[in-house]
Amino acid sequence: MIDVKKYLIGLVLISLILVGVIVINNITKKNSLVKAGLANLKITELIERLEDNDFTGEVKSSITDQEVKILIEDYEYKFDLPEDMLYISFAPYTSLTHECYTHSLTGCQGEMVNKEVYVIIYDEEGNVLSEGFKNTGEDGFIGLFLDSNEIYRISVSANSLSNEFVVEGRLDQTCFTEVELT
């Protein structure tokens, strides 16, 4: 006959062990973000930190139209983008590019590294929303936070070369590598 008291004690002990394993796993997972300097950031800060830092492989991250995905030490994190936010990253180039659709914040590499590029962002009616120099950074990309409900024409120029491309509202493309400066 089963001793109910011993059975219940065993069940409680197993439950406590499982809870402990889950708690330790969650602490370890959180510590991975802390060690990488990615904990407790606003979504825009998180994206900029991932785009601008060289994590040398220990951190992998990509961005879709809906979320930022991060992989650190076999832990996967997902952070939702606000409904009205669109993030795109583009790499102007003169001779070398790669095909890309979903931007890897920590892996995509553009040709024009650390170059000052003049960028003008126009709305659908042709009004200038923003203009000025932006640096392509170590990865050769320029990231833009846009309103997902708008249509934009983006003009890019450097060293007397230029090009334009259109970004239409809520789209799932986040990486633009076809911006050849001619």
C-alpha cells in the first residue's frame, strides 16, 4: 500500500526542484542580456546598441517588421516593435553589395564603412521630414526609425554620387542593400 504522506512529500520535493531549475534558468537568461549590455533598454536603444556594436559572434540579432530577435548563449529573446514603428537599415554602395531582406543587426556588412552620407527623407507629398549627414558606422549601414503608416522617399548622396529609394508603409523588408550610388 502506498504511503500517501510520503507520496505527497515526494511530489512537493519534485515540484520545488522543478521551480528551482526554472528560476535558475530565468536568472541565467537575464544575466546573458546584462552581460551583453542589452538589459533594460528602450526598444530604440536596444536596436541602436545592436546595430552599432561589434559583438564578435557572441550575440546574434535580426530585426523584422514586428520584432527584434536576439540569440545569446543559446538563449533566444524576442522584443516586439511598437505597432507604429518601422525600422529599416540601408547600405549605400558603389561596387559591392549583398542580397538581404531581413536585416541582421549584428551580421550584415555594407561596403561603405564609417562614411558620412547625406540623407534626405521626404514624405509622400515631397515635404522634407529630415535631412543631414549620417555615418554608416562599422557595419556600413544607416538605420532609420520611421512611422509604419507612411510612405517615404529617401535620397542618399556621398562624394558627388547619389540614389533614391522608396519605403512604403508597413512592409516586412528591413534591409535595403540595393542603394547603389551612381
